[in-house]
Amino acid sequence: MKLIFEKGVPDRVGAKLPKSDVPVSSKIPEKYVRKEDAQLPEVSELEAMRHYTELSRRNFGVDTNFYPLGSCTMKYNPKIDEEVSRYQGFVELHPLLPQLRHGGMLTQGALQVIYNTERLLSEIAGMAEFTMQPLAGAHGELTGTMIIAAYHKDKGNKKTKIIVPDSSHGTNPASAAICGYSIVSVPSNSDGVIDYDEFLKVLDNEVAAVMLTCPNTLGLFEPQIKKIAQKLHEVDGLMYCDGANMNAILGKVRPGDIGFDLMHINLHKTFATPHGGGGPGAGPVGVVEKLKKYLPISLVVKRNDGTYALEYDRPSSIGFIAPFYGNFGVILKAYCYILMLGKEGLIRVSENAVLNANYIKEKLKNYYQIAYDKTCMHECVFSGSRQIKNGVHTVDIAKRLIDYGFHPPTIYFPLIVKEAIMIEPTETETKEALDEFISAMIKISEEAQTQPELVKNSPTTTPVSRLDEVSAAKDMDLCYKL
């Protein structure tokens, strides 16, 4: 397929604009005036339409087929949420309007959406209050770490370290480091959860917090959470929950009830808003009562007269962490999703997500090495170590899945599992869809034994074959030469 720049002929255009009657060039400083015409594609409207329609047919998303990207919760996004998010009363609101005199009365609906979503998340997570501002999960982590730092500064605590397990998301230590903390990694034990004895060895009065993903990235629930929280609280440390895997415990466990002091939730994962390709996202941060005063401003509050307003008067706040009020469109879609499912529906979400993951685990464990052969939560982790003896690596298995029409799962993560294959089916996939994926994985396992070169050279049916990813990373060429 040709690039759009390679199509068309000189002077062909899709539309002609009248000549400007304003001397634009004379009003713009000369250094900003283009010296030659922009080298734009010269194609008709029909050519442009066909080009991008063809590109869209080559794209892959949740609406295309099974997307088992572990730790990403690529569930189906209900289209009714998209429809609501396009209501004129929402899309045409100017973000500065609530800050203008009398503007708040013109934005009551939008402010109520933010407020109600915050209240629902607080109830779901067992927290006292949430900020809806963080624009992504990692942004939520950074916000949470800033709150941790503010809490200890306020109390005069000299805290320098944050503990993370060796199975953590990479953003956990990154967020802590950005806030100036030293990172202490605690190994997992033979059961795939944090080694409690090793944790006790590194716990001291300099520990500001422990950041734990619940369930962890191996798809396993940490059984020692309450004991860890109790010991940490004895040295006035804070328990931070990375809520990226909240889809596994909706309606079953509230992080605030088992010792966590603050957390972020990925709305785009757990509450089914479209994500991928860099966004959009939302990572609201919830806190217990003693941390409320440190939340970023502004916050939406409900007045005694029933109206909604922005509150800025929080002297202990960490301040602004994002423009305006968060990714409102994502918040709105998540709000619709929660209302649509209700409490019982959210419980079924987690039950079916866990059921689907365990179904895949049991069906594939005779073909791929299971990292930890025990009941998992929302995702299961295999290893491609059995296939290595034939020269086939995990990356080859992932590429071969593309030939079978599936998006590859997350690979080589968690880092503590050799040749890791992390599969998260979510609750929205049917048994038939899971069976098709399982069948493809079994066939690839057989091919690794009988036709290893086929697997190693995959994909073979796509418009673009196997890329040299190492060279692409080392010698990037991001500009097309016209």
C-alpha cells in the first residue's frame, strides 16, 4: 500500500478555497512566513477517503477481535457510553466556564457528573474522597506519591524510601523516583506473592510507603496485605494500591477495607472507556480521611442548596496537577458504565473476568509452562520456556498469533518470569471466543515442534512482515523524505 504522499498528481485537490482578501503575509512576521508551498498530498476527496478507509481496515482494536493484552483490561467499550459523551450539552462546554461569574450555573450537569463519579468510586474502593484530575494511571501514581510526600512533610517525618515488589509495574518505582524517593525492591516468594519475611527485613522508620498492585501482575492476590499494612502503619508509612487490576475485585474487595491508605483507579481499564495508542486515560486517586486535605485542587463539591461548585480553598493541597478537571469525556463514559451495570453488574464483571482467566489457564497449562499453577485472578501468566528447546521464543509465539487473527498478549512482563506470556481475557469475551484463542495457542505450540521456522518468521499474512525492532529502536527515522 502506498503512502498518501505517494498518491495523486500535481495540482489535484479535493476542494478549492477562495483567495484570501486579507493580506495575511503582511500581518505575520517574516520569519514565520513559509518560503515555499507546503508539500501536502495532492489527491481528490475520493482518493483520500479510500486511502484512510483502507488504513482503517488494517487496524486492530477491541471491536475487531480478541485483545488479550495482559494488565491492560482491553474489554468491550459499550457504544451507549460513546453516544452519551457526544451530547451537545457536554461537548460544547468551554472548560473555563465553571470559573467565570455565574458560569457554574451553566455547567451544573457536567459538575454533577464529576461529583457523582467521585462518590461512586469512593464507595467502590472504600476511600474517603477521590480527585478526578489525573489523566492516566501513571499520572495517578505520581499524584499519589506527591500526596505521600506532602503527608510526611506535614508531620515532620524524615522518610526517604518507598518499597515495591519485584513484580510491580515499572511506573511504580518511576513515580517514586520522580518524587525523590529511593526504591527498595522486595522479592516474590515461591508462590508468586511478596515475601513477607524479606519485607520485614527492609522495613524501617525511613520507609514512606509501600506500593502494591492488587491483585499483582502475576494475576495473584496478595494474602499478606493486612499484615503488611499493619507493620507499615507502625512506622507511620502509607499503603498505596496500584489499582490497575481493579477489574478482578469489583464488589468483592475494597482496598480501603484491607489497609490501603490511597490508590489510583484506571477508569479506561476497569470502567470500559476506549484506550490504547497513547490514550485517552484517567487515573483518579482516592485517599482515606487523614489524606483528604492533600488532594489536588480543584475539587467538585456539593453545596447545601444542592448545587455543585469548584472548591479551591485547601491550604494543604499539593496544588494543580493537570489542566481543568481531568479527562472529562473518560469520566463521563465511566459514570455511564457504572450506572448501567449497578452493584450486581460490577460484581459479575469481576466474577466473569476471573472465570475467563482461569479457563484459559487450565486449557493451556499442558502446552505452555504456567508461571504459578494456582487459581489466578483476572489474568494468567505463562512462560514460553518449553518452546525454547526448538529455538522458538515468546516473541515468536506472539507474532504467530497475529497470523491467526488475534492481538498478541503482553510478553516479557512481569520481568521475574522467564519468557513471560501474560493473558488477560476480561469478562466481555464469550466461551467461543476464548476457545478460538486457545485453539490457536495450541496449534502454535505444535508448530513450534514441527515447523519452528514458520513460527520464527511470523507473521506471514500481514501487510508488513516481521520488523527488525532492535534496529528500529537504535536507529530511528521518524521523518518521511518527500
